[in-house]
Amino acid sequence: MAYRESFYRYLMTQRNADSNDEVAQFANNAQNDQTFPKQEQNYEKLSDYLELNGGYLPSMSIFDKAYQMYREKMTY
């Protein structure tokens, strides 16, 4: 399924420097990741990237949660 915007663009809408929410913290940290695949929509490619380069992500379950939120928003 093709989404209207990239996962990164969606994730940037979740940023909140004052929040302790794990998805918000993921978004804050991803913003500073210069090599994040900013145009990517594919779960597997994003997951592979984060497993190798996402040292700022304490658990892949946070990515899974954020990706599910992205899918739900993009299917409307």
C-alpha cells in the first residue's frame, strides 16, 4: 500500500521536547539522525535501518507502535 507521505514526515508531527512519551522521544531523536531514510514508507526497510543505526531507540517496539500510528493515519 502506498501512503501519502513518508514515515519520517509523519514522525516529525509527533515531536514534543517536553513530553516523556516514547514515540515523541523517538521523533525528537530521529530529527537529529542525519542519515534517517526520510522518503521511506516501507516497514521492513525502516526496521532494518533502525536495527543497524537507531542506537537512540531503546526498543524496536517503540518503532512498531509509531509505524502502526502512521498506518492508521495514512489509511483515511
